[in-house]
Amino acid sequence: MKRRNFIALGALAATNLNSGALNVFGRDQHSVAEFTKSPTAASELNADLVIAGGGVGGCAAALAALRNGLSVIVTEETDWIGGQVTSQGVPPDEHPWIETHGSPQSYRAYRTAVRNYYKRNYPLTSKAKDKEYLNPGNAVVSALCHEPRVSLAVLNEMLSPYVSSGKLTLLIEYKIRSAEYAGNKVKALRAVSLRTGKETVLIAPYFADATELGDLLPLTGTEFVTGTESQNETRELHAPQKADPDNHQAFTMCFAMDYLPGTNNVGEKPSEYDFWRNLVPEMIPAWPGKLLDLSYANPKTLEKKLLGFSPDGSPTAPYLNLWNYRRILAKENFIPGAYVGDISTVNWPQNDYTLGNLVGVTEKEFARHVARAKQLSLSLFHWLQTEAPRADGKQGWPGLRLRKDVMGTEDGLAKYPYIRESRRIKAQFTVLEEHVGQENRVKVAGMEAGKKGANFYDSVGVGYYHIDLHPSSRKQNYIDFSSLPFQIPLGALLPKRMENLLPACKNIGTTHITNGCYRLHPVEWSIGEAVGLIVVYGLKNSLLPYQIREGRDVLAKFQDFIRTQGVETQWKT
């Protein structure tokens, strides 16, 4: 089969100057794309569903499709599937009801499998092993803070039967470089091995974009937006007066460390240490001091908030001990002598990178910002070793050790940036602040309605997290406020025009504001699960995704189907 018209990366963006949002137009809509042919023949692979991106949403989409008999191809840029929980080094951020409800059954099965992995393989104390809701790190931020490699093992275990049966093809360290599409349908993707340069054409009736930055959207001519919408566009209370397509939340290069008392693990000063050590972030409203400091802007009030740091377990009250915040392994959960100390990951305000963004930039610019973000994280680590103030009057904790093995890298930093914001599809329905933000919901629907999120007739999942926007690349400080338990509407998963491409990560129909509560781990899993089940149902019943939503009887049957698959479409009262 001869494949033509593969669109070169980065060639087809056009800016809509009226709305301030970045729009992309397809081939038959005055595209400025250059069409290229591969100079060498590429092999071909076929499946029912091709998923670009092996992160949380990609894995969930694959599992949903595979357990219903479909064949699936998954590509992943790094050598670890799992995205946020593995290659990005971020333990799950979840809502307080996650142990019993508020996520798909499959997500809770994943969480149980993580705990069981520790109970089967680790020298836990009998007390820890007996805990139904074991938290390996006993951390503040999550009820399931654990090591990236454990999530990697669990996800591989969940997918393994489908690999051996031939139903699943995992293309690790592959990146989608171009796409073939005609009209409203994607025909094929061209994937390139980042190790060998080998090209493979991936052909399927359906494609899912589970990449961290929504990479397939520009490649396939799918209309999308980036950055911040204006208040005039969305009527959102917390939206700015002027749209800014380049305003994105900070990304972070996470790392893991432990502490060996009495040792000196201080290495060479990072090359950009002096810059980061003295940086006072330019923010509106103002940041309260230097970035490398045991304080930050309180996300809700933006006033200076003091923090503590004590890796030896000494108290830091009344201040939060950052060591315990995202601790992924607590020594006390394991038999004496098993570990010399805790292991903690660092995804803090102090290593949020705001000097540029990664969406829609050249590969050279992407690499430059990632390199600088790495310098920020390494500088923070060096500062903790050498200058961080201590309760005993000393400075620094030289016994801190960068745990390269935990992240699986030579530099000790995560394999991939922790991404908070992506391109977002122009969807058949867009979730606005008035649907999920508590204050905005009361304003438009009244006090009683302000107790829960909008009721979406086409719900395909549920989720909850407060609206949490980190400082941005255009100097906007935190935006953090109360939200409501919400639903995931099917309309937000359907592009306005494209018929067989579905978003399966942070690229659904939200705004810059509502992305702040739809971007967390269990919601991303729910989105991926819904996408996998849409494809299953569509193929089985010869329906396109928009046709499932279009007819109320068909939609009701689809929702009945996904509920039998363990998906919650309504919040328990």
C-alpha cells in the first residue's frame, strides 16, 4: 500500500488573530502544510486502534479496548509507559473519596495492584502489610505515594497478556512524525524509532492522541486551542480580559532523593546555579521572594507562605515538611535495616519552570527549555545540600543523595517533563468554569446547584480536584480555587470535525481554567478509558463517535455499556 501526503511536523499552524486562540486547519481548509514523502520504504502495522502516547490515558484506553477484544498499537516516546506516574515521576494526585468511588473500577484495580506489588515483593512490616490502604510513602499529598518503577511494573503486568496474545503492539521509544488524513478522517500515522530511525506506518479505523502535548492535533489538521481564553470568549470568572495562546502552566523536571546522615554527597555546582539561586520570579501578582527558598506564594491568597524541610525526621511544625510532601518510600513501613532512610520526590513550587513553554515550539526550543528546567531542579537540589536553612542554625544537608536509579536516568531527573497543560481540541462541547467552579456555578445556577458540578446528559466518567493552575510562562501567578465533583461529558472528547481521532490525555475540550481540575491522574485515566470504550462500541455497532452522542437512545445504550465496564457516570450522593 502506497502512503502519500505525510505532513511535516510544525508546518501547519495558523493563528486566529481575532480570538487569540491558536487554530489549525486541515488540508482542504487552506492548509499551509508542506507534504513530504519518506525517502525510504516503511513497514506497515494494522490494528483496530492506534494510540499515540503510552501515559496514564494511553494505558487506560489500551486496556479498555483490549479487554473487549480489539487489537491495539501504542507508541511511547520514552522507554517507560505510564506518563505522570512513571517517566514524569509524579505520584497520583487524587480526591479524598478515591478508595471507594469517583473513578473507574479499572483505575482502582490499578491502585490495588500497586499495593499488592509492595505486599508481594517488599520487606514490609506486618503492620504495613496488614493495611488495606497501604501508602508506601506515608506522604501528605497522596494516599498512594509510591516509586515510579512500581507503577511501571504494574502497568506492564496489566498489559502483558495482550502482548503475548499478539493483540497489543507496544512501540517503545517511538515518536509520531507525520500523518495522512483526508477530509474528516485520519488514515495513518508515521512513527519513527528514536533509537534506530526506523519508520513504521500505523493504519487503523481509529486513532487516539494520548501524547502529553496533543502532538497529533497539528499533524492531523484537527482544530485546537492553546493557552488562555479571554473572559469574553468563555464568561469565566477567573479568565483574563485578553486571550493569550502562549500562556501555559509551568512544567517541572522532577527528581528523587534520599538522605544519608554523616555523608557528604555534594557534587559540582550546576552551571546555572547562580542564576537560579538569585532568581525572583516575575509574576503578577508578585512572587514573595527568591524562588530557591523555604517559602512560596500561597496558591489561594498569594501571600508568602513559609515551609519546612527536614530529611532526618525532626519536626518542622507549624510548617509543612517538604520532605514528607511527596515521599514515595517511608522507612517506617519496612522491616528494620531494609532501608537506610526514606525516599522523597521533588515536584515543588521551587522547581516549577516558567521561563518558556513546550507547546508548539521547535524541537530545538523544546530541548533548550527542558535543559534549563533540568538546571533549575539540579540547582534546587544543590541548594538543599549546601544552603537550605536548618532549625539547628546550620545550612544545607550534604547527606542528601540524588537517586538516579529511582528515575532510571543518568542525570537523576525524570525521563520526561511533568506536563500540566497541552493543546486542547476544539470540541463539540467545552467544559467551562461555570460547569465545575464552585463560585461561578453558584453565580449562574444558584446556591443549591453550587453544591455539585453541572449534570451532563452525555457523561462518560466522573472526577474531582480543586482548580489548580500553577504559575505560567506569561508571568501569571497561581490561580487556585474551589471546584465541585464533576462529570466528564462525551462532547468534550469529540473534535468538532474529525471523526476518528479522539483525545485521551489533557487535550480534551476544556479551557485553560477547567484544565486545572481535569488534568490529574484519575481523570486522565477516566478519559482514556472512555476513549477506548467509545472505539469498542463504535466498531461493534458501526457508529462514529459523534453518532453515539447524537441519538439519545444510542447514547443511553452506550452509557449502559460503559457502566457494565465499571465506569461511573454519576457521583454517588
